[in-house]
Amino acid sequence: MSFEIAPKPIIDPNADVDPKAQIENGAYIRPFCVVGPQAKIGRGTRLVNSVTIMGRVTIGANNHLYPGVVIGGEPQDLSFQGGETCVSIGDHNVIRESVTINRGTHKEEGVTSVGNHCFLMACCHVAHDCRVGDRVVIANGGLLGGHVHIHDDATISGGAAIHHFATVGCFSFIGGLSRVLHDAPPFMLVEGSPTRPRCINVVGLKRNNIPQHVISALSEAHRLIYRSKVGLDHAREILRNNGQLAPAVNHLLSFVQTQQEGRHGRGRERRRAA
């Protein structure tokens, strides 16, 4: 979404913007928005109306935030005792009505982040310490628990709930209303309650111009790991002998290895244990 960039910030008189907030030229802040003193808002970013930015929040360029969005609220973690944590949002994101993005905690780096070119639809929640990559789509009502990592180009359908410390791999697709208790492997279509990798995400891979021979290799890797259940080492050997050990397949095998080394099907649970 593109707009003509104004030569200076345009702040409606009915908006409450703290004078200490850093608002770059070309930002638009419309009526009834509230922007706190530690906010940084980039060039061309538009706050439509009734948007609340609180705490340490950095928002990049050319983002579009719709009514009811709240960014930078304190983490919904009973152990949180306050402190300087933050939210970091990149460029060219669309954040629709009533999305909430909470600040991080000191259990990790103290940062909740969203990358570039993401589309967060209405009523999504991004909890404390989440890391959302680039070109991620989260449909209406998608819920991310604390410390969730979403890798680039993943799609999460409406009403899906991601368990804390889970990881969703790149180019994966999470089916609607799914209960994601375990890590969702890259390139897979994952669905259910709890979820299972049903097949590879053929539509998403083709839309992103992944070559057909790589798609075929990933399909064979899925068959070996999740249907034949031959084990990772044996699957890797078969794929190597068939000339199908492409970089994407190696990434999938490494992801599953890390997942299996974690607890409860979540590789990042090792981080919490540490």
C-alpha cells in the first residue's frame, strides 16, 4: 500500500502525542490516537485513528495501523516486574483493527519484534518476546503465545493458536482453528488439534517460485519422515542417494532435528530450561 509522503508529520489536533515522541517527516497520526514519550514512528507510517502506542516502541516506515491497535502494552506475564523492554516493528506492514502487540520480558532479550511486509489481520495477538519474520500473514484472531518465533513467509490461518515457545518454520501454512502445541516444520501444511504436518505447502511454494525439483524433494522428505517414519538419519541417506538433498531439504531436516532435541515437540523449550 503506497501513499504520497508529506514533507512533515501530520498530527491531528485531536490526537494525544507526547512532545518527547520521535515522529519522522511524512508520518500521519489521525484523531484520537495516543502516542507515548518513548515512541519512534517512521516516515510514511499512518495511524488511522484510535491507535495506542505505549512504552518503548519503534515503528519503521510506511506501515498502516488501523483503529483499535494497541502496541507496547506490558507483557501479560505474571512474573513480569517492570523494566525497560520494547517492541520493534519494521517497514511496510499492515496491522488491522484491534491487533495487540505486547512488549518483551527480561526472560529473553526484552524485545518483541515484527519484520517487514507482514499482514496482521483483525484481532490478532502477538505476545511478549515473540519474533515475527518478514512477509508473514496472520489471519483474523490468530494468537501467538509468549516467546513464539514465526519464520519468514509463513501463513497462519484464522483462529489458530500457537503455544508459547513454539516455532513456525518458513513457508509453512497453519490451518484455521488449529491448536499448535509443537513446532511447525518449514514448507509444511500443518493442521489439526493438536496439529500434524499433513503434506507440503505446495500452493505457497509455487507462489514463491520454488523450483519443481525442490518441491518434489520436499514431498519425498515429508513421506519419509512423517509417513514411512524411517528416522532422520535414514531419510537423509535415502534423499542423498536420490540426489534430493537440496538446501531446502537440509533446512527441513535440521529443523526437525532441533525440534526432537527440545521438549514437548518444541526446540525452543531448551531456552526456557536454561
